[in-house]
Amino acid sequence: MSVGMSGTRDAQAVPDACAPRPAGDLAGLGIDPDDLPDGLVVADEHGHVVCFNAAAQRITAVAAEDALGRRLETALPLEDLEGRRWWQLTDPYGGLAIRVGQPERNLLLPGGREVLVTVRYVRGEPTGPVRRVVVSIRDTEARRRTERSHAELIATVAHELRSPLTSVKGFTATLLAKWSRFTDDQKRLMLETVDADADRVTRLIAELLDISRIDSGRLEVRRQPVDMGAAVGRHIQAYVAAGQPADRFLLRLEQPLPALWADPDKVDQVLSNLIENAVRHGEGTVTIDVTPAASPREGEDTGTSVTVSDEGAGIPEESMNRVFTRFWRGSKRGGTGLGLYIVKGIVEAHGGIITVGRAPGGGAEFRFTLPVSTPAYLT
């Protein structure tokens, strides 16, 4: 039986509650449909709406009392993106008896508002008549935010790649065309610039791969014994060798430290980002404290905590909750704004936690704690 197109209410009584009635339904589970986060619309075997929950009212801007008892295609007039009436197109009551529903797709409400709709056909028996049409409606705003975030990521990557690649192309083309005109020192300078820009491109591509793995939950952690004090010391020595004054860094180790099992390459990545942020964006002494701490993982007693702080202006209070999001930049001194997002993903992949606050000296203070994570075969 197909649903008619009349917009009038049926003569049958309008249901008093937003809940389908068969045994085993939401009411039988003690769940109020108005508590569901997605819009729920249910039509009976005659195509009359018997449930129109609070989320459906919010998304469609239609009151429940105006929808209950009406025909489904009248209470919820949907169109596809080509302007075709959805219920006439799909014909849930009169279509193929083997259909079980419609997969999620973008449809339009009156006025052109886009929503995500999934439909389930409930039959008493596999090829029997439809007893219920259950419609789930979701707002597209969360998906739009995700799409905007992806678009921003693409735009940022394109911008960051263009500069070093332009430099690489320019210098290599110049060297190939006019090699004999340059002195050895000039050639060395240009090749060093090409080498540095190639490193920059490599780092950016590595960041993109890390973001992809973090977002998909596929970031692999290869645990090995890690000496956190020695790892921090190597980073400090690298900065001093690059020209930073040795007295700008203060490393404080609290002994004894628990034996830490972590991914050494990823730990280096975390330390590199945090110390670089302190050096680039902070001022004064950069202090790194490595201490034993309570493990953030349930069932373990100890962990290792690393605190990196500086004496600069710090991070404004209103920005604290955005520090670990994509594209957040503490200043205009370059960078993609992806480093701290990746740091948080790496720490959490280890089962650890990371926080940001204000240092005693007034600057920014980042603190991450990793569980010892001793492999099972050693316990």
C-alpha cells in the first residue's frame, strides 16, 4: 500500500506519546525518544506519523503536535538534491518487498536546509507489508565543520609546500642554467638552501601522515626502553650546537626514574615540538623537569612526567582550551599550527596525558606524563 499525498490529518486519534508501541521498542527499554541525540520520526503501517521526537522538532522546526497523525510525506516533506520529492521517489509502502530501508544520504527540508537521513523499513516478516517506517535525521553541521577542517588543512599544506618547492625549483633551475658563472661558495649556499627546503617539505609530509594516522586511530607505537633524561639532553645539545647559549636551558632530573617503555622516535618528536615552542615563542630560561609521576593508566603505579616551561608572556587564558587543536598558533612566527595537535595525539597513543598551563616564571608550561608500559613478557 502506498502512502497518499493528502496533507490532512487522518481520522484516527493522534498518539499521546512519542513512542512506537510494539514489544521490544524504545519504551520497553525505558528510553525516552526525546533523549535521543538524532531526530527520530516513526510512521505506522498506514503511513501516519506516530513518533516525532524533540531532536526532530529542533532539526525540522516542526512542532510534534503538527506532525503526529499526519501523513509521513506531509509531516516530513523531503527532497533530494535534484529537487525530486523523496517519499514519492522511494515509495516505502508500495515499493519492492525485499527492501529493508534507505542508506544515509543528504536530503533537503523545505527552505533548502540540508540534513542527513537514514530510513529503516520494519516488516512483520521478511517480504511482508511494512509495519513501521523509522526515519533518523541528523544535522549536517558537524560534517560541515569536518569538511571545513579538511579544507583548511589542504589550504595550509598547499601554502606551506609552495614556498620551499618554489625555492628548490628556482635554485636548481638557476644552477643548471648558469653553473659555470657561480663561485664554489655561491653554489654551496644555494645547495644548502635547497637541502634545508627539502627537509622542510619532508617534515610537512611527515606531519600530514601523523595527522592521518591520529585521526583514524592507526598511529603505531613501537615500544622500547627510553632514557628520558638522555633524550632531553640530546635536544638541548643540538640547540647549543646550533648557536643557542647553553645557559638558556635548565635540565632538572629527579632520580630514580622508572624504567620507561615508549616509542623513542615519537618521544623525540614530542620533545622537539615542546622545546622548539619554548625557544621560538618563549623568553628567558627554558626549564625541562623530568620526574617520576603517578601513571595516567589504570593498573599502573608509576609513570614519567616531563615539564617544559619558559619565562615569556605565556598563553592567554582564553586560548588554553585551543592549544592542542589544529592550526592553533601562539604567535605569528611561522609554523603550520599542527605540531601541538600531533604532540597530543602521540602522547595519548602511548596512554599518556598532556596539559598546558602557566609556568611559575609567567611563561607557558607544557606537562606530559607517560605510563611506564612495561611489556607483558617482562612482568
